[in-house]
Amino acid sequence: MKSSKIIVFILLLTIPASFSCKRWRNTHKRKRDAREIAKKKREKDAEAEAKYEEAIQRQASIQSPKTRRAMKKRYKQADRYNNHKKEFFLKRWFKRKGHRSTTVKPE
């Protein structure tokens, strides 16, 4: 009788442990899979960013020095515009009022 009680007691203790272990494995597997997907996405984004930067550098390197200076100026203007920055105050003070741009507008 005593041995059967001990066996039943041991079985009762192992049943809940096996269920929780299975649930833990499923949760752990889901989390692991999510981490792997996030890691692959980060690697893919980093690779795409590197390719983009390489393409920008290549495109700039085949331009003439004059064109590179103009591109640099336009990049700075775009950055100022996108970040809502004003021009340097001396430049604003001494800018010719009503001066038209030298670029020709298409008709």
C-alpha cells in the first residue's frame, strides 16, 4: 500500500511539470523565432543601407569637381530645408532682395 501511494504521489508531481515544460518550449521557440526574424531583418536593412551608400559614393565619384561642389551645396540646402534650419544670418542679411535664380524654368 505504501509503495503504491508513493508511486501515485510521484506521478501526480510529474504530470504538471511535463505540461508546463511543453508550454515553456512553445513560448521559448516562438520568442527564439521572433529574435531570428528580427536579426535577419536588421542584417538585411544594414546590407541595403551599405549598398545605397556605396551607390551614392560611386555616383558622386564619377562627377566632375564642379558638379561635386554643386551637389554638396544642394545636399546642404536640402538638409537645411528638411530640418527647418535657416541660412547663416550674414547670408540672409546681405542677400540681394528680389534676385532671380540663374536657372532657367522650363516652359
